[in-house]
Amino acid sequence: MRTTLGAVTDNFDATRRPVKATEREDGPFPYYGASGVVDHVSDYLYDGEYLLIAEDGENLRSRNTPIAFLASGQFWVNNHAHVVRANHMADTRFLGHALAQTDISGYLSGSTLPKLTRRAMDSIVLDLPPLPTQRAIVEVLGALDDKIAVNQSVVTACDELRRANYEAAVGEASRPLSELARFVNGRAYTKSATGTGRVVVRIAELNSGLGGSTVYNDIEVPEDNLARPGDLLFAWSGSLTAARWYRPEAIVNQHIFKVIPNHDWPLWLVACAVDRKLEDFKAIAADKATTMGHIQRRHLDEPVGVPDPAAIAASDALMTTLWGRALAAEVESLHLADLRDTLLPHLMSGRITVRNAEQQVEGVL
């Protein structure tokens, strides 16, 4: 069935409401923007399952992250995301998958900042299979999404336990961050004109967990500028994000440190220590007069609390295991997402049957 998005959805844009960061009350409810959760607040506007579609932002053009994503439960939405739900003609989750496969470039307006108006969004043309087929496809792909969600819960639990153990063990002792690890700065690299080559990790990729942008094949890269699964990366400007890298080998760019533990300091402890200093670093960056705040290398000489050697030795095996278990869950989710994204266009076009896709998913799960 060829139809338009507006014909198969109910729109709830009228009830969304932006709230300035300074006026938000912290709470348990997700606060959504154009690309996902941007904060948590003390109240909610929506209760149920909805599809949020970006209304503006460069991501509408670059599509580094999904332009449409599900929001379930109780949550708040600002005015940068459209809020829709499928009517009796479609499945809400299926519409999210369909938009992932749809070229919307012709529906965008704005030369500087892309915008998808409600009228343009409603006019997006979709080819939809019968509703039972939509639901069958959602069920197959949903099995992969459910496993990815379980893995994310594992990652969150492992990381929270690791940080809690560190905080409980920290005493009077402190060390400069620069004594705990080497913070190796990446370099600037030129993008490939052909779109092929090795990938480089920038701040955007570290924040989103995406693989990176392409660079030339024939460049020589120092070992310390390569990020491999399990490495700790720290963006020292912009977002000031510290994250475990779980994608395939990539090159670190000039805005990111690869954090390499010194001597007998374990990686899990260094990661906790960096996390502990992040709020201080963000306060320093916020005082900068530039648009993109940053810290300087001298700030890495500031002390941070550390457990005593006995406490580190007692918990090292467990904490290292938690770091590895979280990494394994992230890597598995990456493979599951790749399978989902491979199956999706084939299912949408009818090149493979739902049953064949079920067999592939069952084999993986």
C-alpha cells in the first residue's frame, strides 16, 4: 500500500512543550529532544508508546543517529521532535523502521539548519505491507532489539557497581590524574575523498557510539593513537565525555585523549577516577569564553581520591571482570544491531520472508 505518513498516524505535537535547562526540575522522567533523551525531569507530558521524529538539526541530513525513535512509558518532549502514533492502518514500531529506510532529503527545508515541518513530514510517501506483515516484521526485529536492551541493562549494572565499589573504597589518599595514566592526544586527519579507508573517532562518534568518519588508507598512525575495544577515551573539549570504546579499531582525533593506565593502576580504577573529575572539568570548561569549552593538560595534574592498595587488590579481579562483561555486552549489541540493520531493508522490500529472517535471528540468539 502506497500512502503518506500523515495518513497512517495521529499527531500529538500540540501537547509538547520546551523547558529551559535552568527551569527544569530533576526527576525520573526522560526529557526528549530531536535525537533522544537530553535530560530527566520531575513531570511528564506523555504516557504510552509513541514515535518521535526529529523536527530540526543537522542529523536530519547526516543521519548519524536515527531520525525516528520510540519513546515508551511516561516522558516529556520539547519542540524539536514531532510526536506521532500509528492509527488503525499501521504499527507504530514498523513506521520507525520504515522511516529508517526512507530518503527524506526532498522533504527538508532550511539551508543552514535542516528542518522537517509537520506538513512536510505528513507528506512523506511510504510503501507499507499489510498490517499483519508489519507486525510480523516488528516481532522479528524486536527480538534483536529486546536482546540489545537486555545487554544495555547489563552494561549499566556493571558500570554502576564498578563506580559504587570505587566510591566506597576511596579514602584520604589522592593522586594526580596524570600520575594514574597517560593521556595521549590524538591528531588531525584528512577525510577520504572516496569514502573508503580507516575510521577516525571524533567527539560526535564518542558521544553516539558510532564507528567514525573515513580517512585515507595510506596514513601511518602511532600505536597510541589507535582505539581498540576496551580502551578508555576521553573527549577533553566540547562534551567532555569519557567512554569505553567497543567498536572495531579506529583512529583517535585531536580532540580526544586515549587514556593509558600507568604502572599498577588498573584500567577500571582510572576510568572511575576520570568519571569523578568530570564535573570539575565541566565547570572549568563552562568558564571558557569560547563556544566549545575545554580543559588544558595542566588540569590533569589535579588530585583525585583513590582507594588504598589493599582495597584495590581486593576488588581488582571482580572490577576487571565487570569491565570486561560490560564490554562483551556492548560488542554483542553491536553485532545484533548490524544484523537488524541488514535484515531490515530486505524485509521491507520483500527480498526475504519473515520466516527466513526468524531463522537467522533464532540462530544468533
